[in-house]
Amino acid sequence: MCLHDHSSAPTPAASLPRRGILAGAAALAGISVASIAAQLGGASAAQAGEKPSSGPNYHGSPLTHPPVIIEGGTIVDPQTGGAIEDGVLVLDGGKVAAVGTRDETREAVAAVAGRARVLNASGRWVLPGLVDVHVHANALADARAILQGGATSVRSGSSSFYQDVALAALPAWAPGVSPRMTPAGLFISPDLGDSLLADPDLAPLATLPTGVRETADLAYLTRVNLSRGAQVIKTRANPRAGIPEQDPRELVYNQEQLSAVVKAARGAGVLCHAYSAEGIDGAVRAGVRSIEHGVFVSEGTIAEMVRRGTYFTPTMDAITSMAASPNPVLAARGKEYAPILQAAVRAAKEAGVTIVAGTDSFGTDVTPIGTEARLLAEAGLSPLEALQSATVHAARLLGLGNDAGRLVRGGFADAIVVDADPLASASALEQVRVVVAQGAVVRNGL
């Protein structure tokens, strides 16, 4: 039974200022932002323009990076599958200044001549930065590892103390330090554990004898997340598969409880951790934006996902890699779940569900997003579909439009260079040679 009537409670008061929470979360990261920025070659802006929304009272200006020209490679458009051979990409001011043939980009190249960093991608393929829709980044080292794998935009699958909210603020000040982050804040789950310490407004939830289960409490926790900077909300229908003592087919939250979260989210997309047929169906009918994992999804629920436009994030690597676990329970679980999940991906694809790539990476043990795309291809997606799952489809899920997932004029200055043709094999996305994030060259193996 709910011990507090939060049904008419306003959004929690900002008893601890948001910038205070950002500072605390950043302090947990363990790596100096300044040291990373120095390695990337950033310099303070000579003239202060419009200040980022974070740190409004800070006296300094955001770092800037010189323009970047990537020339000679084959530029691929994931939306159409089209390609420009011997293409030129010009990145300036955090945006795509030009993309196309040498003739089409001649004027833009001339505009940055003498101050641009030029990368020769001849014999390679140039793509937009990839998008990973399920990561758990709690430190700067985590963010850095994600970038090295080619993911320049990500959606958080939750963090312990709002670290993802702090990471989301970094690109505006220090380009290349963190991917563009869509933060989820705390995991909406019965047992918050030490995450109760993330915000004073969570203290009332410590009085709940069975955890956060009543709809009013779920709504309250959701509102706390939103007030602290979460842009999406993460919740669950089932326990975790990666903990041998838990049964991922048991039900944690039913449709009514999940509906309370969706309603309180007020349009912010809800991603739901779900494994069982019942849990997945309840989540879909509650109106979540995407299903994470979704191993035992039924045909009927797949049809409902198509009708509602629900996205599917299979997290292939997170599930299939359990088969190699030294724990016998997890190994058996991985061997059982892998073929079922592959079949679910094929069924979802054939029905018309939009499949997106998410690694469920945690900490610095990062699965490159290209590996997830390859596993999706092995489950039945074509190379182009696998590429789209980590670009245009994922960007659409995050509400980024054409700014991410494609290289178009005015879009984000996020790009990667790979050694092989991604339209021939999804494994090409694992062969990342260059990563440019927010106009900063964060990896260069040319």
C-alpha cells in the first residue's frame, strides 16, 4: 500500500539545484574533463557566443575545434543506401558545412582552407557517427570508451546518481569528451538501493516497505527524474537476465503500473526492460516507446508494436554473450535465449517493427555499436538495415531527426571512417578507423 499521496503533488521542489547535482555526478566520473579536452586539442572560444544552458554563471567560454575535412572516401547515406565515391565532408562549428563531390564542396573547402584539419579517407568509407540507444555510462571513462567504438550519440539506459545528466551537458562545453547523451536518470524499479542518495527528494521513498510499486509512487519517482534533467525514462517489466538468482520471466511491474510511468513521463519516451511474453505485452499496451531485450515477445505483441510504432532494441550482444559465462545458470540462459531472440528479431523485421541497435554496455566494458549491428545482421537484417538500426532509425527514436544518423548540411559534425563497405557487410562497422564527435577528432587511425 502506498504510504504517501503523491497523486496531486507538484513536480518535486529543486531543494538541491540541478547544477549542484550535475557537479556531484561529474565528480564521480574520476577523470579530468580538462585533461581529455587538452588531448583533443580544444581551445577556448575567442569570443563568447550564446552560453550553453549548463553552467550559466561560469565566466569562461566553451572549447572550440578547428574545421575538419574528410576527403577521398566513399560517403554513405544510411537513409537511401546511396554512396558518393571520392567524396568530401566538411565539418565546421559543430555542424556539417558541406557534403558531396569535390566540385559540390569546393566553396566550403575554400572557406576553411588554411585552418582545417584534413583527413585522407581514400579507399575507405565515411559514415555518420553511429547511435547506440542503450548504454550505461557512469563515468568519463565510460563515455570515452563508447566514443572510441564509433557511437557519437547515445541513449542512457539509466545511471546510478544522474551521471548521464551530467554527461549530457559536457558536449556543449567540451566537444569530444562525451557522446551526445539522451539521459534517463535513475532506473524506475522497486528497489532503488543507494540511488536513494542521488537526490533529497527521493528520501520519502525510503519509507516504502515493499519498494516503489504503487502507481502514485511510480509517478512521483518519474517526476523526480524529469525535474533533474532526464529526457527519457527507463523502467522494467521483468527482473534482470544477467543475475543468476533472478528469473527474468517473473513480473515486476504490470500494465497498470507501467501505464502510470508512461503517463507521468508526459511525452518523454519510456524504454522498458522486458523479457517475458506477459511483461512485453503489458509494456507495449502501456504505451512505452521501446522494448529493451524482448526475448519472449509473442506474435500478437509484435502486431501490437507495429500498430503503435513501438521500437525494438534486442541488445543482441548482451543476451548472446551470456552463453560464454563461467556461471552455469547464465551460460544455460544465454544458450537458450540466443536462438529465441534471433527468431524474435526476424519475426519483428518481417512484421514491420523498427529495430534499433543498443549494446547495453556498462562501464568501460563497452561493446562497440558495430558489433551489435553485425549481430543484428546475423539474426536476419540486411547490411543496410543493420546500418539503419544504428543510424537513421536510432536517431529517430531519440528525436534527433536528420541531425544525427545522416551526413547532411547543417547536421551534427559527427562522423566515422571505416575500412570496409558497410553496404556489403555489417561487420564493416566494427572496423572503425576515425571518429569525429561534435567536430572533435577523438580517434584517428589513418
